Amino acid sequence: MMIWALAAALLLPTTAGVAAEETRTIEDESIYDVLVDRYFNKQIQNDYEVDATDPAAFSGGDFAGMESELAHVRDMGFTVLSVGPVFQTASYDGRQVLDYSQLERHFGTAEEFQSLIEEVHEGEMKVIVDLPTQEVSAKHVWVQEHPEWFTENENETLSLDTSNEEVQQALIEMFADFSDTYAIDGVRLLNAETLDPVFVETFSADIKQKEGFYVLADAEMDNQAGFDAVVQEGVEQTLRDSYRNFDQSLVGVPELMQQADGKLIRVDSLDGSRFTFDIVESRGYPPTRWRMLFSQLLTMPGVPVVQYGSETAMNGEALPESHQILDMAVEKELIDHITNLNSLRNSSEALRTGDLEMLHEEEGWMVYKRSNDEESWIIAINNSSETKSLSVAPDVVGEGMELRGLFESDIVRPDEDGQYRLTLDRELVETYHITEKRGLNTAYIVTLGLMYLIFMGFLWVVWKKGKQRKADEAAKQTK
């Protein structure tokens, strides 16, 4: 990772990136999606009836644990932490709300939640919470006083009738107070496709009085009114089908990318099975499959939402198996790859909001361009079982330019016909920066020279100390 960071520092242009100087919009964000209970257990005082061996029970994760291990998310380059529902609940995932006015005691205290939020903000990230309204507990505190607000679900939970004006007002007042108390930066409305559109618009207009506050949907929706972003239609299934193994058709991906601007894009949602389950079922190799998919997800248009455990290739066919406790003691190769991609995306406005031009798509071999007035990139994805090549015309790249690959260290210059020949081995992705053609990289050579001199100096010091030690030992033996 350090080698890539050095190369990036020497190769990349100076860009505004996701800078603190400018107000971020949802299109500038990348979201890490987690459940408090399944992240990290720090405090034993709140481990009431915890059973880590029972997938359906509380496992002990808490606000303090999330704060203590926040570097895991921050260092990967995510800009938003989505912590899931945090209200008093009958279920580990926070959805079966008992009381909106109380935090779940398994998760910790109000002081610990506030400390987590402050730590997130210290790291120049944002924090959002989920608001469940359609699968709350049958023992919700509002049931006794207002039974007419609820309807029964088949799974013995209750749904709040968000078309009821009293319900709308109660939810708005509750969440406005919650937002003011804890200074969160956004909310994701769960089961968004079932909510009353008038409620969504009214709720959003009232809550979004705070600058930079996001209201997100957790579902694909035709009507985006009131939401800053909804889930891109078909994104999860299309990407899963395309990357579960090599030699899969990518034919649906170009159209998906053309429609994804400003939409939430995800692959491993917390509502069902994990993508790793699809890979294993298709007899694919999870590290390679995930590496390719993350390359796609973090370079295409849209707002990437990455679920906790995706970085460790978490498996699981259905809930609660797919909500395992996060294991951070894993090989870091995939985590480093996410870190590099997010670092690139955060530093490049063209990769976040630039234009998309599809250059080629055929038999698992896809090449596309992301660009704006300041910079351009070409992303080549070979999701096939053989080496692929493509000649890119100079009117796409520019005269007298070159392509510098950031992951496979490939440099592509024009051939005698002025064409730029891209060649990529099987199951690899390369991200090329289009830059002016240059000779030797002086800064890189100077850096290598300095590193060599430092290393030789270190060897000299070791040799000198060893020689002195031998001399001292010889003197002692003489005495």
C-alpha cells in the first residue's frame, strides 16, 4: 500500500478532491454501512443477555467499540459512517423499535453515542442513522396510547401508518429532537418504498433545515422527491451476476452506469445474502472476485455504499447468518485495495462526478473513460479467462499523451499509428491516468536515490557497530 501511495503522490495531479474547503454533496461521499451490534464489543457493562454463539441474539457490539475501532473505516477512505438504527429495540439489528426516545442499552449510553459522533467528525467524516417505521415491535411505547397508528405485519411486527398526519407529526418531532441532540449528519429511511410520499417530503423539508444533512432511501424508487439519493434500480443483482465468476457477461453494466449518477450503488446489502455466497455457489475465488467488483464500484458513477464485512469477504445466505460479527484479524490485501481506490476517488472529482464514456464492452472485456475539464481516466476491466487488448484512438486520449496505470504499473504510449494499445491479463482491472507524455520521472528517481543513500547509511552504521563490538570483545579477552 505504501508503494502505491508513493506512486500516486508522484503521478496524480493536484486536485481539490473531497476537500474540507468545499461543501460536500452526496455525490462526493462513499458510505460504510454497519450494524452497531456486529462491529466491536468494547464495554462489558452493557452486555445484557448477550450470546455471541446465537446468530439471532445480541452479540455485544457497542458505541464505545465502534469509536475505538473507527480507524478501520476512516483509514479505508470512507467519508460517511452509517451506523444503522440506534433506538431502543427488541432485535440486534435495531429494526424492532420499542421507544424512539431512548437509545438501545446494549449499544451504550447517550454520552458514548455523542463521543462516537464527535470522533467521526474529528476524522472529517459524517454519521447517519437508520429510521425504522415499518417493522417496529408490537410492544412499542406508542401502541398503548395510539393503537390506531399501527397495522400488523405477517412477522408479528407493526407498521406505522405514515399517511396519518398525527403519525407524520410525531415522527418529525421525534427525529428533529434526536438530530438536534446528537448532531448527526443524515438519516436513511427504511422500507422507503412503502412510506407515504407526503410524509417523506414533509419530513425531509423539516429535517433538512440543517445544512449538509442527507435524507436517503434504502430502496429502489421511481419517486425520489424528498430524498437526496435512492438506490439505483437493478444495481445489486446486475453487479452480482456480472462478477460472481470470470467469463460472465457485463452487458447490463454500461446501461447501469449511465443511469447511476447521484444514485446509491451497492452489492452486499444487509437485507439478505452476501455476495461471497454467490461467488462460492458459482465456484469463484472470493478475493479476486471482490477485488474486481470493488474496482468497478469505486470508479463508476454513483454513490458507493459498502456494507461491513464486504472488505473481509463475509459469507452468509440469509439473515441472521449474513450479519456475522466483523473479523478484523484477516489478510489486509482486499482492505488495502479498497483504501487505494477510495484514496483515488476522494482525490479525483472526475471519478466522483465526471462524464462517462463507454469505449468498449464485449465478452467480459470492458473499457470506459471518466473525465472532466481538469483530468481524465480510463478504466479497463478484464473479467475473462484470457488476455484482452484494445486500441484506443488518439481523439479519446489526446495527442502527445500517455496512460499511466496505477495498479499494474503499466505505461501506454502511442504506437506508430497514434493508437494507444491497452493489454490486460485475465481477471485484472487497471486504472489509467491520462497525462502529458514525459520522460524519466525525476522526482521518482530522486526519491529512490534518497532511499538508497539512507539504506546504505543504515548498513554502514550496523557494520561500524559490529566492528566496534568485536574490538571490545577482543580487548576483554586480552585482559
